[in-house]
Amino acid sequence: MGLGAKRKTAGGRRSGGGKVKFLAVLPAADIKAMKLRAIERGVTASEILEEAVAAWLKLNRGAAPKLPEKVPTSEKRQFLSQMDARLIKQIKVMAIDWKTSASALAGEAVVELLKRGEGQKAGGK
């Protein structure tokens, strides 16, 4: 790198903002439900996941760590999404503090979102 050049992050975007790729390993049934919810609302499944994670972090920031329920690996699938870089950083830091994976916390966020009423957005909006 030349003098004064700044290091780039995933996808060629600088850290601190914008959308970047986030690979989560989630139960296949939750991915399907998330995709159906996205179709109903006319948005992308990535937007649903981002909304769920943002609301979950807001509710659980500062909470005592509670380990997510274990789901057998055979029931999980990879889900590649585009999310806000700051949000990804927050969930990864929380996962380290809670001694679990960011995917596990994202899964918890999706479960909470799916429990909400059909038309209600995460965070009660």
C-alpha cells in the first residue's frame, strides 16, 4: 500500500458504514419464513434480517448473556445478506462477549421477529 492509502474492507467498502456482506448460518425453516415475510412486505430478506438484528440488539444491549438454543447442524443453511457494517460489528462484538457466534445471535433475532404479528415491524413500529 502506498503512502496515505487506506485499507479497504470486505467488498471494497470502507468500514464504518454502508452495506456489506454478512453470512449467517440459520435454521432452514427460519430462512424460509423470513423470505416469505419479505415477499409479503415487498422487501428483501436481507432487509428483514437487518431489521431483526437491529431490534434484537436494541432490546438485549446490556443484558446478561443467555446462550441461544442449539439447533442441529443438519437443520441449518447458509444465508448471505447485505447489512449495515456497524450493525454487523455490534452483533459480532456482542457474540464475543456472550461466547457464542454472530449467527446464533442473528438466529435469535429472527426468531423474535417471526414471533411478532404479521404486519408489525421489529421494535414495535
